[in-house]
Amino acid sequence: MPSVQPTSRTKIIPRMKAERGLFSFPKYWAECFDPAPFLPMSRKEMDQLGWDSCDIIIVTGDAYVDHPSFGMAVIGRTLEAQGFRVGIISQPDWHSKDDFMQLGEPNLFFGVTAGNMDSMINRYTADRKLRHDDAYTPHNEGGKRPDRAVTVYTQRCKEAYKKPVVIGGIEASLRRIAHYDYWSDKVRRSVLFDSKADMLMFGNAERPLIEMAHRFASGETIDQMQDIRGTAVLRKEPLPGWQGVDSTHVDVIGKIDPIISPYETIDDKCAVSSEAEKQAAIDAQQAKPIVVQPFTSKTQRRKPWDKTYVLLPPYDTVRAEKTLYAHTSRILHKETNPGCARALAQRHGDRIVWINPPAYPLETEEMDAVFDLPYARVPHPSYGKAKIPAYDMIKTSVNIMRGCFGGCTFCSITEHEGRVIQSRSEESIIREIEQIRDKVPGFTGVISDLGGPTANMYKLRCKSPKAEQACRRLSCVWPEICGHLDTDQSPTTNLYRKAREVDGVKKVLIASGVRYDLAIEDPEYVKELVTHHVGGYLKIAPEHTEKAPLDKMMKPGMGTYDKFKELFDKYTKEAGKEQFLIPYFISAHPGTTDEDMLNLALWLKERNFKLDQVQNFYPSPMANATTMYHTNKNPIHKVTHKSEVVEVPKGEIHRRLHRAFLRYHDQANWPMLRTALIEMGKGHLIGNSPQCLVPAESRNELRGKEQKAYARRSVNKAHAKGKNNKGAKEKAQRGLTRFSDDQPHNDAARANKPKNKTRKRR
């Protein structure tokens, strides 16, 4: 086990701290076994290790890569360091229980995760189209995990053995309460109900998972460990000894029309879409109401968040009343600081989802110990020479921190990892770089990234421990940078310099996103980055140019981008290099109008930016922007029935239009943009002058439209002749298909047709 003692150079700052260290538990008896070269995936491997059984079995939707960038490896190795025998079931066939029995029955419990990505986002595009690839699967093969993998895997584990099942990872984290589901376009229950799991762990789960594993090992049951921070469970009533506060008292929402009590189940027969939900509604009517205990003078002496829970509006209510859904989302995001977060309770039928306060973040020494575990740093040997794209992308990168205090509304990092930055020490990071040099096959001397959720939040934190513990801000950098935030990025600059000095390292690149509003606070960091760590292009994410959508994203204005670009260009010139900024933008984000997208497109054209890839807004569960998408309310501010109405681009056609504005240079988008510009009264932007966004229709395009119109008239005539004229209708339909919008009309397309085919002319 690696040492967890602080080094002489570790920066010690008083902070919120767990009562017990991550590695302070007595090790389980199976520590007598040496660490496994790879966590076993078969009974044959277990036999080679001398194991008769596994204590814990992890089921994952990803291929097993023994690398600290893969969640199953981090969790598995951390449990192994506690003395437990851990097996891996990777991408099992979910159509039966057989694959879930391949390692036998676990002595303690199953741990289930969908993998590094949400299974629905992994499998579907932002337009709900099926993907046919999967970067976390050998050969980039799609279809190796089911939709809603956490739910499906848990049910199969329950079929295989009568053992507790604990779910975790980002898919479970983002579904811990009632949530809007983009793919079914409805509000779904907590994943605890659908999966029938015994416990849910949210966030980076090392701390709660280790505590739970040792309590299981000591003979406790799930019913005896429902107070673990960072976990959620199902209960009949709140934990004994806890006092509650009504969420509408925490954040007054005002009158709702129609008036609905947020703590009574409503009669909404049309919204009940399944037998399970019908039964839940019946159970809710029969359930004993939760009595919110008021504070007494005695309890007022303690901190207001100690042993206190917030009672959220129940599932049936937030499903039917969008204002209360937005209110609930706001409360949840306010209760994410481990220093002051209260527990949350939400009724579903006759039971409640009980969500304990978040786990305390890992200390630097604990982070070092987790990343110093004996990872093989390569995929499991069973995959042979198969390529796993996600591994190829990160095999020479180093994760230096966790968490993000940016709070961008479209991003799930905050909901999963939290806002407190957890950083490793320089010594630990340098050791990992040396391991990459020595262990990774084909290492060329280039470290592809030193980063994490962001590139330049390493060791940044609140300068006031007292303020940090009690803060409920949604972002430390929006609408402006908090005065308590330490913006000195010299630790990151020093780390970059030391990394470059490691023997055998030729280049250290930065691929993680740079938070440029922080970067301009420390020009020395920008100089270091631009001079030594940019491989020709630096990707940053302004996301938009217009204030209205930027405010809904909780992103800084373009003035900040301009300042960063000025520094970037200055230091690039001083270094005698040719380097470029590549900005990322989001289309169809809530709060974005057609006019906003037009202004963004004009900004791009003025600077001759022609984006190859664009990101259409993807409503992931529990994100603030997803709440805006579903409710047309803004949970960044207090939610009432009089709250501002957020304009949301919905529907495939509207979302395609916004994406087309970002790719104004693609001629496939010109017909749609011309129509939109005319409807917006911006017809003067159609033409061939430099000020125009799209060119006027060419002769070839006009000819194609005429031919298509002619083919359509032929189809109509064929239909008018009656059902018996089958040949005429088929011929006309072939003509319409030939000249459809999906077919090329230009001269280049015709020139590529085979020479031996002649075209008949009328």
C-alpha cells in the first residue's frame, strides 16, 4: 500500500475534512493475497491467483482497462488495497443472467456501473439517432451495452444471486432523484426504483465505497448503513434523529396555478404510463405523510445543516408541475457543498429516496495513494491486439485533479464530481509520468495531456476555509470571479516546467479545456502554456458570443475571450511560432434565439472560422440547462410562477437550423438558412458580397429545384390516375427520389457519375 503521509512540499490548508482517512480502516483478511496483475475476469484467472471466490464483483459497461482514467480500475484497485478480492465482469451479455454468474457468487456485494459514460449518451446522438460506434469497446464496436445499463445490469445481478447490489458511476449519479429523461421525453423516477438496487453512490465514490465494504465485512446489512455520506437509499421515512425543513420554505416559490400542494400526491391519471406508476400512485395515497419537525431552541444551537434534511416535492408532483420541477432542481444544486449540504428526501409512492449529504473530497495524500496503486496501465490481455479508442486517447495523459467550480449549466461534472477541487501532489504526478515512460507500449516521449475536468484549476480553491464550508454559490467564476477564490496558477505553471524536465519526455501537451477567464488572471500561466504546451492548436470553449445564452450557460462574455486571445497571440509571436485558437460553440442551448445564432454565425464568418464539428445541446439528466429545456424556467435564479420564460429551441427542425448556423459554410445547409433568413427579415444576408452569410441560389440549385418540382407533379398525376396505374406511379416516384433534397444537383456530382451511363433527355 502506498504511503499516505504528507510530503514536506505538500501545501496544507485547513478545510472540510472527513472524520476518517481513506486508508485508516483495518484491512480485510484477504490482504494476504498479493495484488493481482489484472483484476480477474474469469474463473481461470481466479484459480491462477489462488482465489476460491470474489469478495466484491464489479459489473461495468466499458471494456476493462487497468488505468486510473477508467472508473472500474480505480474502484477495483482501491478496494483491493483494502484487502478485498475484486473481480470484473466487463460488458456482459445482458439478455440472460449467465454472464453475471461467470465469477460465481460474491461474498459481499455486486458493484454496478454503466461505465465512464452515461449509456444513453454513449448510444444516442443529441438528435436521438443511434450511434454505431463505442470508444470504450474493443474495435470501437457499438451495441455492446444496453440502454439504461445500470438498471439492466442490476436486474440481472439480482436474478443471478441474492446479494446486495450497489450502483454508482455517472449514470447513477445523474439519476438519484426524479429527473427529466430526454430520450423518453418524460420525468422518470429515481434509478433506485427502476433498477431495484440496494444503494446508490454518487460522485467519486472511493470514500463511501470503502466505508460500506468494511461495514459489510463486519456483518452489517444495508438497513444498518443508511447514513453513509455520498449515498442514496430507499426508506419508508427519514432517518431517526433528523429534523426536516420544507423545500418551499428554503426557496419560496409563490403561488402555483393551478394550486397544488407540493407534499401531496396529485390525481394525474393521464400522466400515469405504466402499471408500476399506477401502483406507486395508490401507495402514495395510502402512505403516511412525512411530518417536518420544526427547529427548537435546543436544536438552533447547532449548525443549521447538521442532522437536517430538505423535503423535496414528491415525484408525482414534479412530474406534473414544471415550476416545482425547476424549484426541486434548484434546491438539489444548492445542496452540493459537502461542508454545509443537507440531506434530501423525495417521496416516490409509499417510500422516499433518502439522499445523504455528499462525501467529503479526498485530501491530496489520499488522491496520491489512489493514483499510486499498481495499475497495469493497459487493457486486459483477453482483448489481445484489439484497439480501444478511449484507451488510445488517454494512455499517455495524466489526471492531475478532480472537480470543477465553473458550474456551467450544460455540464454534468458539477453534479457528479462536485465543485471542490481535489488535487494531487507534484511528486505523484511526476511518478505517473515516469510510469508512462517506462510501461506504456510505443511511448514516443509525448505526454498528451496534464489535466482533468479543466486544465488550469489545479490547486485552486477558496482562500477562506470558513467561507468555503458554508458557500452555496452555483459557480465561483460567474457572474464574476468570487473575491474569495485563489486565482494564482503558479502551481500549475511549476508543474508544467517540472514535467518537461523528466528524462525521456520530449513534449507535454495540454488537451483539457482551458478556463480562459481564470487564465487571464495569471498572464505568466498563459505565457508558459502558449510557449511550451500547445501543439499548433489550442481548444477553448466560449460556447457562444451573445450575452443571453451565455448567461443561461453561466459562461463569461466574449470580452474575456478577446483578452485571452490577445495574450495568446502576443506570446505566440514572442515564441516565434504559428499557433491558433480553436473555439468550441454550442447550438440549440436553452435561452438561444434564432437571432442569437445568426449573430454567432456572422461572428464566425467575419473571422473566417469554418467549424468541422459542432455540438448540439444534449439534455443530460439533472443538469441545470436540462431543467430549462424541460420547464422553460431558469433554476439559476429563484423559481416562481412569475419567473422569466426561457426560450428553448425544440424539435428536430429547429435544432437542425441552429446547428446549420454554426456550419454556415456547408452548402448542404444553405437552403435551410436562406429560408430562415427570409423569414427573419434578413434577406440582405443572402448574396455573394463579403457581408452576406450564404450565397444566392446558383443555376444548378435552381435547375435541381425545377426538376424536383417536375418529379413531384408527376407523382401527383400518377396518384390522380388511380390505383391501377402502378407502373406510372413507380416511375414518377423514382424521379422524385432522384431529385430529392438528399441528392446532389451540382456539376461536380454529375461529373463523378460513371462515363458509360448516358442520360436520356426529353
